[in-house]
Amino acid sequence: MALVRESAQMPTAVQIAERAGYSVRSIFERFPDLHALRLAATDYAIAEGRAQGALRDVEADRQTRIRSQVETRSRSCERWLPLWRVLNTDPDESPEIRGRINTIRQLILKRMEVMFAPELATLSEADSKRTLLALEAVTDFESWARMIELFGLSPEEARTVWITAVDRLLPASPVS
């Protein structure tokens, strides 16, 4: 994972072995090929992301829930953007990788569905789905990368942009 973060590319077996302090042969004793290693690294990232992205503030007021979701999502983007880019280099190359990309997207959507349940409940099913898709698009990995890399925003400035966008995309909170 460190090699992916450093180079934003899938490392070679030699690079992985050197970093791990093992021989290339020992890498292939544990994994039949680099594809299997890539899948294992992705599974690890999904598990870690789920653990780090545990739901919090679900019962809080709207602004707290938005801030909580944006903070969690931005930390995930900061940590996993290089792996996301490697996975999406050629997702059609592997049905397994494509499946994991879909799993990640579904987990993100499910999290937002829970975090913003009060607001989404005020919409029709179709409008709720469209709103979730818009929220996912606005807060995806590449959106984060554009704000940080292309526009030079600090992480705090980028989170502020996301907070504003999410707040504007969500319908009004129901009155209790």
C-alpha cells in the first residue's frame, strides 16, 4: 500500500519484495500472481475503510451529520485515492477488480443513505436515488483530487466546498 501511495502505480514484484524485505519468490509463494496480490490489497483496503468509516453522528442534527460524513469521506479520499486510481487504470481487465470497485461505490452510497435518511425520506424513491447519485458524484475520489491537486485547495477548504455542496443537494430536513 505504501508503494501505491508513493508512486500512484501498481508496483512490480521486485519493488514489493524489496520493500517487504523478501525475495520475489517468497511473494509468489503467497500469491499466485500480481493480480491476486492486487485483489488482496483491495480487500484489505475495503476492510480498513469500513472500520475507519464507522457511522457516527447518525442521530445528530443536519449540519453535524453533513460535517461528519464529509470528514469521514475526505479522510478516506486522502488515504485511498492512489489505490482508487490504480484500480481504475483498467477496470475492464478484471471482473474481480470491477466487482470491488462496485462494492466500494455501493458502500459509499449505503453510508450516505443512512447518514441522510431523514432528508431522503422526504423524497420519492426515484428522487432519493437521484440525490444519492449526485451526492456520490460530488464527493467521489476524483472530485477530491481535483480540488486538492488541480485547484490547490487545502483539505479544510475542500471539506468546506463539500459541506456546502451536500447541504445544497439535500432536501430540507423534516420538522420534528
